[in-house]
Amino acid sequence: MSADMITDATARPHLQPGVGRPRSRWAMVTASAALVGVLGLEYAVIAQPGPLPGRAPVLYLTLGWWAAAALGVVLLIRVAPRRVAAGLLLAGAVAVHGLAITSGPRMSDDLYRYVWDSRVQASGIDPYRYATDSPELAHLHDAWLWPDDGGCAAIGRGPGCTRLNYPRAHTIYPPVAQAYFTVVHYLPGPPREHKVQFYAALASLALTVLLMRTLAVSGRDPRLAAAYAWTPLAGLDIGIDAHVDVVAALAAVGGLALLSPRIGDPGGSPWRPSARRAAVAGVLLGVAVAVKLYPALLLPAAARRHRLVVLTSAIGVVALSYLPHVAVVGTDVLGFLPQYLSVEGYQDGGRFLLLGLIGLTGTSAKAVAGVVLAAVMIAIWRSGPDRVGAERGALWLFGTAFLVATPVQPWYGLLLVVLAVLAGRLEWLAVAAAPYILYMALFTDLAVTDNIARPGGYLLGAAVVGVVGAGRSVVSARARSSRPGSCRRRGRCRSCRSPWPR
């Protein structure tokens, strides 16, 4: 589905006031039914027993949730008037997050690390200085994050456990993420993990509103924001598991919005934002990078207008955020990152699953991955921003990186979905759903063997993007050929059926 294919409701005869009201009412009913399905599947995911990340039914229910959300988006954009649809979208987003906060973490325990890092900082200790199990931090332990033997058994772990992952490692999260953890620590809210979930939900709802606003002011359909707000990424990965990626996405959307033309902006070719606007955009993109690092992939597409201003602002924010920590702990600010890349299989080249299907592993896989990303980056950098906008260019590069790197963490797909919504290329939701299959295949037995299940989701996602992209190219070519004078310009007659001399 393309945003370019979604016209304003006032341009559709069956949606004119007083015309086709039964059809509009039926669309509203079916969209509401899709939302009920989304909430029902979310409840079913929450109700599944077992320690993190749960059993195979969690995956099947989550994939069903994706399907129900996709159906809801299709139905929602058919609802008239648009204001009613927007109300249903926001009501659904609030319901998804309200239900999410009733559960503990479902697929990931990262939020416990957030709480721990904030506790370390609140005690006056730099979060990068000590590993989690260091004796210097033992006085910060409590019975919640370090439960007794009964508590460990309840969460499926042995005696002497902790709720934190990688307890022997330093933290991996960049400085702006650390600042967010500390702010949440001091804010009022519900107890324990529900507090982190609460503020993640608020950030997610803010992201939904920002997406709607950004789409509206650029002349696109704000109802497309449901492609994020009703999906498992919003309800499960942010609402339930409270991943900090939502903060990075908020900053990234704000930065890209400032670098894209809006209704009412002065005309001219090529269009350029003011230097001040570009500087603020660079700051926001730098904030996104200093939350989760991987938003750095957006910079080649975003910095094509006011390159020096955008890049200087972004790099400056990242450098300044790290500087106080570097002064205290030096290179230890990298934390667990080098080990993380090794654990995830990027250092030995084993993580590139789609490349592995064609026999590329190890060094060769890493080399090909680098060449592919470099080629796409150069193509985007050299393309005109008026021909390939910031959102679409960022989607191409980030989407390519996603398919090449095949990450196991589903929540990394948040930025991919956000870019797909902004660019009007919702076929990329199929790629964003792929990591759920890979992630669950690591922890439980699925209906198919691992060598099929693990790359299978990414393979299907890539196929969907390829087929939809090819279909869009055919439709665009036919649309161009039908324009007045296009046949004669190509040396054909008006009917385009016989040669016509120039």
C-alpha cells in the first residue's frame, strides 16, 4: 500500500457528505472489529504461561496480531470522515498500551537493565564504570532485581539469579538512553517494571501523535500511523517490554520531519529548509543516535540538504553526550558493545542469514554486506532529495541494512515501521515482522526446522517488498504512458499501438 495511492476522502464520490453513508458506517464497524481482534490477540499473548520469552503460541498469536493490525489499517483508511478515523486510531492506541501495562515483560527483560542503570546513576556512579556484578555495586542490590530462591524459581531461573541479562557485563546503552533511564527513575509512577512501561507507553503515544501530525502537514494521510500504533511493535515491544528504542524513534521522526517540505512552505526548486531548521534536525538525529546508535543509518539520507549543518549538529550531540563519561571511564564507555557484536554473530559473519542462503559466511559475508550497504548509501547520497525524499531514502538504507544484517531483536524493527509509514511504503511491515520468527526460533521449537524458520521470515519479507515494489513500478510506468503527449514523446501515436515518426 502506498500513501500516494490513498486519496483524500473528499475526492471520493462514495464518501461525499450524504453519499454512501452505509458504506462508511460499515467501514467504521469493520475497523472497530479489527481493533477488537488486535486487543484480543494482545490479551492472548499476555495470558500465555512460561518464562521469557514464552512458548511457540506466543509467536503464532503475535503473527496473528500483525495480520489483524494490517487489516485494521486497510479498513481504517476507508472510514469517513477522517476525523472519526483519527479518533478510533488514537482510542485504539490508548487501549493497546493500557492493556500492555497490565503485564510484566513478555519477550525481553531489557527493562530491568534500564532500572538498574538508573539506580547506579542515582547513586552517583557512572554507569559505564563497573560491571553489574561488581562488589562496588553490591550495596544497590534488592530483593526485586536479585530475588531469593523462590523468586528465581518463579521466573524459571536457578538459585542466586538476577532479573538482569548479562550480569557480568558493563552496560551497553549510550548516554542519552542513560539520561532517559535516570529521568524515569526520579519521576513518579506505578511500582517496579510498570513504571518503566508507563513512560514507554507515553513516549509511544507521543510517537503516534507525531506520526499523524507529520503525515498531515506534508499532505499525506495521518491514518497510516495505525500501521505502527496497533501493531505488536507498539503494544508488545514498547508497551509491554518498554524498549528505549521508542525514544530514538521520536527524535528521528522529529528530525526527518524538519528536513521534509510541508504544506505552506515556500516553493522553489530545489526546496531547502532553513539553516536553523536543518541544525535542529541534526540535533534531533544526534539524540536518536545517542539513544541506540543504529539511527546513524538515517544520516546519509537526511544530510543531503545542508550537509555540513546536519552532520555537524548530529555528530556534535553524540560527541558531547559521550564526553563526560569518557572523561571519567575512558574507552569503557563502549561497555558491552564489542562483546554484543560477537555474541550476535556479526564478528564471525554468522548473523547474515539471507547471505548465508547463497553460501556466503564468515569474512565473505561481512565483505558483501559492507559492499551492499556502501552501494545503497552512495546511491542515496548522490540522489536528489527532491526526487528521493529524506524519509524514503532513509527507508531504503535502513531497510537494506535490516535485510542484510537480519537482526534477531524484533524491537529493532520499530524504526523500520516508522520510516515505512512516513514514506508510504507499508510493504516493509512484512520485513519488520520477520525477526519475531527468528527470535522465537532461538528459544523454542517451532513447526518447521531452524534452518528454515530462522531465515524464513526475512525471506518472505524480502519477497513481499520485491513483489510490491515491482508492481508499483509497473503501475507508475503505465500512469506515465497515459499522460497526454507521452506517446508522441516516445515516438508512438496517440493510441500507443503503432510507430509514429518524430
